[in-house]
Amino acid sequence: MPKDDKDLSKNEHYKSDSHYLRGTITTNLEDPITLGVNDVNKELLKFHGIYLQDNRDDRGRRLKKKLEPNWSFMVRIPFPGGVCTPEQWLALDELAHKLSNGALRLTTRQAVQYHEILRDNLRPLMRRLDAVGLCSMNGCGDITRNIMSSPLSDLSPIHQQAYAYVDAIYQATLAKTNAWREVWLEEEHKATPPGVSEEPLYGTTYMPRKFKIAIVIPPENDVDVFSQDIGLIAIANGDTLEGFNVSVGGGLGITYGEPETYPQIGKLIGFCPADSVVELCLAIIAIQRDHGDRSNRKHARMKYTIDDRGLDWFKQELQERVGWDLQPLKEFSFTMTGDRLGWQKTQNNSWHYTWLVENGRIKDTENKPLMTGIREIAKVHQGEFRFTPNQNLIIANVAETDKAAIEELIQQYALDHLQKHSLVRRNAMACVAFPTCPQAMGEAERYLPSLLDKVEEIMQSLDLKEEIKIRMSGCPNGCSRPYMAEIAFTGRAIGKYNMYLGGDFEGFRLNKLYKENIGEKEIFTELRTLLKHYKNDKKDQEHFGDFVVRQGYVSMVKDGRDFHG
Ligand code: SRM
Ligand code: SF4
């Protein structure tokens, strides 16, 4: 902890001076000198789910002409557990065409993003979102983000029971400030009565850094539960959800050349009965709120608090805060981290169709009217949509009697590309990167599809039909959770990537750096050699990640502190 105020990072001052995230956003929105916002409001806006961005493709040209960057805003809307009604989808679609760039982006945390929103369009956007019960608050910023969960919440009674906790944790961890409504809906300032805190959980300075929670329902580890600050693994007894095994201190972001930053796998600390899980999450958040590093933002995630102070300290602190002990861990196992694509029937006799949305980008292209197709489905669909943690979309809860009509629309808009997708493409993910992400060093979403074409070619020539998990991020922040993949690429510069190998298919361990700063030619040479070796020498049912570790291409990483070593 910082010894005094001068050690605090500048973001800590921005937060404490902001009057619970109001800052001067309202007046800044009218500033005629710029189409952006000032540095302080830029940080505060993140809590409102809004990021100031410029088009990176256009940056150099504007710089040469000494023009201000082409400012616009990314808006992220959380959907706890990824659940979205057709009415909400139609509003999202309408706004994408009216106020954004005609596209939507499903994220790796089951949220939805708009890009390229102009400053004057932010208020109309938020008003329309509010009218369908949506709000971008908690989308970003130093706060608990969207609560993730295995998205097919009706797959079994366990899924339904677990979803109730997603909602309860989300409500308990939402920002309570009225700032969003005052700024965007122009509601009158709501004063809190004397002696009452506007933010009982977070206080004036919120969290030291972002905070992430996910619930997973075995056997699929679709949320990558060990990459979360808090990971909750649902444990069932028959048709009853007993509670959750609790994992703490996962997190993935690193900075190149700074080995004191590392990705970390969450540590299992015990079993929590279901009816105590909200209390437990709030106590863990409070520990990180009080003990997280507020001077160095690169060291401010809970993974560092736990690694620095030790797991025993953490467990003791937690016990003191809740006043009871966690129970011994219960048995569980995982089979994969991906989605089960196509139609599935659930115990309540309804149908769910999961389809692969490449890298989460929803837009119409010449041969694929994806956005139009989903819109037409939303107009008649009686159930909901669900966004998956793998950037895919589910048409959920289709009644037996409606299935044929939905199927017809899927065919009509040529949405059913499932058969065409190889097993590597089904498990692949790329982050947004260029042109909107300010942190991108290399391409990801715009490059991975063509890289996969080549991988498919190599695999076909070897007659390899195994599922392999490949992920790509445009920088080391790890937004596509690359360090949990069997093969991963993170951008170093345009056309250059670090290549990592050796994560497992089920999401229990990290991968490790294999080649640094390599270009496309070297990537394919490496892949050809590795895949050929895999084809010839793999054991029965052996996944690629396990094979490369067994063959000594990289060592096994079960703790992030060994990631760089
Ligand atoms: Fe992320 C920052 C996109 C999931 C780790 N992430 C960013 C920003 C906002 C760039 C910025 O700082 O200005 C990116 C916006 C790009 C754009 O133009 O849209 C961005 N992150 C994304 C999304 C959209 C990637 C995607 O392709 O889906 C995901 C949105 C999730 C959501 O709905 O909330 C996204 N980001 C993740 C994940 C995966 C996860 O949460 O499961 C991670 C790794 C897990 C973790 O947090 O440890 C992740 N994003 C980061 C980091 C590194 C954090 C760290 O601890 O070091 C940053 C940079 C930062 O926070 O300073 C970052
Ligand atoms: Fe941007 Fe890096 Fe995240 Fe990709 S990993 S979206 S490049 S911050």
C-alpha cells in the first residue's frame, strides 16, 4: 500500500476527486475545441463503459496533416451471463446502424461493444439502451466487470440455479452511484442522505484495478475459470446446486520486457455453500479493495496481492471477514473450454442453437448477411439470445413447435456455416486489436481467419483431425485469453508475434513462450514441423498442448511465477 497520497497513481486521484464518477464529463461533452475528452474524463468514462479511441488506420495520415486524431468512442454493455432478450437485440441492431458503424462486437466476457460512436451520439445511444433495460455502467473501469457464466443456463436444473447467483453477484457488485443516469439521461443530481455512502462497497476510490468474476458449470470450462480474479466452479448433488469450489487470483495481462508482470492461474481455496457465495464474493472484493496496490497499476490486480502476501494470509483475512471457514474442495473435472456448436435439446424440452461468430464480429458482408439474419430471427424468436465467453451466439429457448421456422431462417440467411468450420476454427479466438484498440501492436481479429486458412491446409495435408485451441491477441494484455491456449500468438509489431505453446485443452494451466518476435513465414515453418511431429508421435487422445510439453518443446507452467523462467 502507498505510504502517503503522493505515492498513489494518478487514477486514484481522478477517482477520489470525481464525486463518484461524475467528474466534469457533462461539460466536457460540450467542449467545442475537441471531439474527444480530457485525460481525467477519459479515465472516468471507462467506468461508464466508454473508451475514447481513434482509428489507427487513419492515425498517421491525420498526424502528417497536423489534424486532431479521428476521435470516436467504444461503448461496452455488460450482459450478466450473456443473456439478451430479442427486444434488446433489436435495439442493439438498430443503434448499430443509426449511431455506430453498422456492426456489433460480441466480447470474450459475454458483453457487446459498439465502435466508432461520435461524442454527440453517446447520449441518444444511452437513452435508447436505457429504454430496453440496458446500461453500460461497470462495462470497464476499476470495478467488478460483467459476471460471466456458462451461457446455456437452461441446460439442466444446475444451470438454472447457478444463473440466479450470476444475477445476485452482478446486482451486489454494480456501481451504486447515480452518475450514469445524471450524465447520459440528464436526470437531476440525486443526493444521498447524510451518513449514507453513495458507494457502500467500493467507497470513493473503487477498486485498485479491474476485477473479474465467473461461474462455471462443469464439465465445460467455457469461461476459463482459472483466468478470473474469482472463479466459482458449480458443484451439484443430483439436481441440486450445492455450492461452488472457489478459485482466487487468476489474471492474464503482462507487459513485454517486465518479468515482474505475469499471467496467473487462480488458486483453489475451498468449497462455499451456494447461499453464502454472494457474501464470500463481497468479502474477497473488500480484501482486494483494501490491500491491492494503488501506486503501481501494473501490479494492482489481485493475483499480485495474493502472490506477494501468500495464500495463507489471504485465507486468514477472508475467514476473519466472513466469520466462517470454507469447506474442503469437492471433486470436479473439465473436458474443454470451447462451445458445443449446433442444436442442443435441454431437460425442459426446449432447443438451443449455438453458432460460431468468427471473432465475435456481427456485421453483414457480401456473402454472409449475418446481422440481417439475426435481426430476422429476433423479430420472431420467443426465447432469448445468449452470448458465449468464446464470442459466439446462442438462439436460446426455442420451443419444439418453433424450431422448424428458426431453422428455415438459419438456412435462408446462410447462417449455418458449421459444417464448413474446421475443428481448429471452432476453438479459435482473436481479440479486437486494429483498427480501434489503442494498445494493439499487431493485428488479431483481422488476421487470425487467414492464418487459420493456412493451418487448416497444413492439417489437411497431414490428415490431422484433432481439435486444437489457437488464440491470438494484438498485444500482451491477453484479451482473447491467449496464455490459456495450446498455441497462442501475441502481437509485437505489425506482422510480428510471440508464439506460445503448451496450455491444456481443459483450461487448467498456462502456456509458455516458444519463439519470440517471429513473422508469418517462420510461424508456418514452426507449425508445419510441430503438427507433423504431433501427427506421427502423439499418444491416443493426446491433446496438442500436452504433446508439446511431453516432447519438451516447452516446460509445463502450473503457476504464473514460472511463466518467464
Ligand atoms: Fe481487454 C484493455 C478489449 C477481455 C485484459 N481490452 C482492453 C482495451 C479496452 C484497450 C484499452 O485499454 O484501451 C480493449 C478495447 C479494444 C477495442 O477496440 O474494442 C480491450 N478485452 C477486450 C475485449 C473486447 C476483447 C475481445 O476481443 O472480446 C474483451 C472485452 C471483455 C468484456 O466484455 O469486458 C476483453 N481483456 C479481456 C480479457 C479476457 C477476460 O476478461 O476473460 C483479459 C485477460 C484477463 C484479465 O483481465 O486478466 C483482458 N484488457 C486486458 C488488459 C490487461 C489487464 C491486466 O491485468 O494487465 C487491458 C489493459 C489494461 O487494463 O490496462 C485490456
Ligand atoms: Fe487491444 Fe491488446 Fe486487448 Fe487485443 S489484447 S484488444 S490489442 S488491449
